[in-house]
Amino acid sequence: MEAEKVSQDQLHTSRQVRYALAADRHRPLYHFVNPEGQAMPFDPNGNVFWRGRHHMGYIYQERGVHFWGHVSSLDLLHWRHHRPALFPTDDSPENGIFSGNGFVDKDGSRVIFLYHGTNAGNSIATSGDANLDDWQKLPANPIIPNPEEGEEKPYRSWDPCGWIEGDTYYGLFGGQRPAIFRAKQLDAWEYVGDLFAHGIEGVGIDEDVSCPDLFKMGDKWVLVCISHRLGCRYYVGDWKNEQFYPEYHEMMTFADNEYFAPESYTDGQGRRILFTWVFDGRAEEVRNGSGWSGTMGLPRVLELGSDNRLIMTPVEELERLRYNGKSPENVVVPADGEVGVEFDAVEPNAVELEVEFAPTGAGEYGVRVCASPDREEETVIGYDAGAGKLGIDTRRSGLGQEKKAVEAAPLPLGDGEGLKLRIFVDKSIVEVFANDGRLVLSRRVYPEREDSTGISLFAQGGEVRAEGVRIWDVMPTNPY
């Protein structure tokens, strides 16, 4: 893609767009956001650690055509924008670029993108330059074409994920009846068989596996993916005899599909880092009129617990964004009452909050954020002790918000165990990490009132004590 001359009119328009986006009080400040325009879908794709930098791809639309955008970072917080990594050209078979992944080749000399070319099939591009700016598509693309209409195949050429074992390339092709392919050379792939050796309670071998990511973690293998029926979820099991043997399955969304399209990779420290797209949750006409869409969830570090459950924690780099910290201690919330957390934020509704509740007999307790003084608007992060569930209630998160729901999931607390919450509020997204990553919830919120900025602790059916409360301003990382 050659650079074009820039006119004064284009420069003026660009400035005006930046000013408008910077003034949008719902546009997140420290979650990665599509720089401008629409991104539906906004799947993270092709994420890879290369030459000391984190590289992330993402789908966005250029005049209705799906492109793979490309950014890179040293710290997972501040991103440099590159020219698009992949896009359809006159000499390539696809008419758009859809989901896939990235991995480093056998000899470490280049990065391989295994991706879905729309209206063509699964395809490959490679790059070996230091910035991953120059990509070459395989002349043999698509490596596995879409089946012809009426043609019976035991697989779909859809949402691929590739990796290497020894001298063999493997590819997981997603969709209904997900399948395994293999190759010795990138342009010669063969069908192996079904991904799943057997089903597991609630899901069969033909369950939709889209946006798949299969990787080894310790002695186990983990598959994170989406099902358009079930939403974002993961499996833990074994990879042997060129099949995946699932042993454990758990959801990552609990009300709808708002948390979507997971993609992970291993960085230079050996951490497994996960990105996802979090749906906008706005009516189409509102989203289109705003001039932007597409928000990534915060990067999470994945670890596997002894019980085969994924532990998900925010990357430690996020702590560098904290400033103006305040730490009230031993806050006592009376039964059926609430206590405000006084904090004069530099950017309203752009904060990080940590709360450690002592063990209590209260029936329900938690934190309210983005709340108006009369609570006409509020987002409630509450723990229901009787049900053993933590939830985010967005039914009053925005008077004009399209999606209103209570997303709640099991979080049983042991005898003498308190509730620890790490809450990130970023304009129109709230993410909650509970008890050191045992449960994570993410929701979109769009408070309309200018005074919907309050934060408070509440308790029902008993007194509760917050042994530690810490709150910080969070420095914006998006350039505008």
C-alpha cells in the first residue's frame, strides 16, 4: 500500500474527527479502541510477540470491506498504528479478511498468519521483516477452499488456528464439526479428522467452535473459542493422536455474547495473554452516528488452576497507569445502607478500584459505580451470598442503553473467605476481576446523565466491613 499525498482539506477533516472522538464521553480512554470508524466485527487476530514487541491485529471495515488492522506495543498499553496487515487485492482470491491467528515459523525467521479469506477459504500470509509491515500471501491460497455449494465435506474452511509440533504444521478449522488439518509445507494441507475425540457434558463434537485458539499450558491443552449459540468459553483437556480430548468446559460469558472472539499468545516473559472484543451494546443508529465502534477488553494473563479452571488476571503493566491514589481503610457499611467513596476523578468514570470485603453474614453487598445521586442511573456490582453468585446489573446503567441485563456467575466463598474485587471503569465499559481472577465479568454501560459518576459500597441484610478500599485515576492510553 503506497503512501498518498495529503491535502489540506484531508488534514482539516482528520483534526475535526479527532476532536469529536476525544469529546465523546462514552469512548473508552485506556481500553484499546478502533481509532475511527466502524469495526463490526472487531475480533483480535494474528496476535504475536515478535522482535521484543507485542503485535495485535484486528478486523475493521474500510468502505464495507473487512481489513486486518495492525498495531504494536512494548507495554500492552500504548499502541503504534501500522498500515493494515491484510486486505483483499485484485490478485488475491478473497474479498475480505476474517478471523485467524499468528505464530512464529519453525526456524524463527518469519511470522505466519493463518486466516479466513471471505468467499474463498482458509489462507496464509507470511512476514519476516522487523516491523511485520510487509506481508506476502501464498500463491496457493486458499490452502483449503470453501466447499462448493452442495458439496459434502466433514469440515468447514472457517476460522482457523495454526501451530507447530516438530516439523509439522497443524490447523484447527472452526465452525460446526470443527476439524484438524496438517501439513509439512505451508501450501500442502490434508484433512486429519474431527477436533474432538468425544463430547463433554452439554456440548457435542459438532458444537460450533469459532474464533478458536488451542494451546498447551503446563501438562494440559486449553481451547478458548466462541460458540454463536453458547458464547465465549473454554475447554481444558489433552491433545494426543492428533485430536483434542476435553475434560473440562466452562463459560466465559453468562448473560449473552457481549464478551467475544478470544485470541491469546505467549509473550517474551512466557505469559499467556488474552484479548477479546467486547460488544458495543448500542443501537445501530447510535453507534453509526458516533463515528466509532470496536473496543477490546483489557489484556488478561491466563494461568491454569489445579482444578483445571482458568485464572484470569489483568496484566501487571496496567498498574503503571495509576495516579492520584486514595486509600480509606476499614470502611463499615451498615445493614441496608451504603457508604460513598469520595474521589474527585480527573476523568469522570475512568478509574480503577480495589475493594476487599471481610467475611460477612450480609445477604447481598458490593459496589455501585457510574451512579447518579438519585440512583436513576447506576451500575451495580453485587454479591448474592445466598446464591453464591457475583453479578453486574446494567438494567439502569444508561437510560438510552440498548442492552440491559444482569450478568451473574457462581463464585462460592469458603468458610472465612472474603470477597476481593478489582474493578476497572472506563467510560462505557466495566470489568470486574474477583478473588484473584477466579471470576471475571465485563459489561458495557452508557450513562447519559452528567452526574452519573458516583461510587459507593452497599450492604443488605447485614453489616459488611471493607478492610481495604483503594481507588486511582487511570491515565488514558488512547491518543484521542
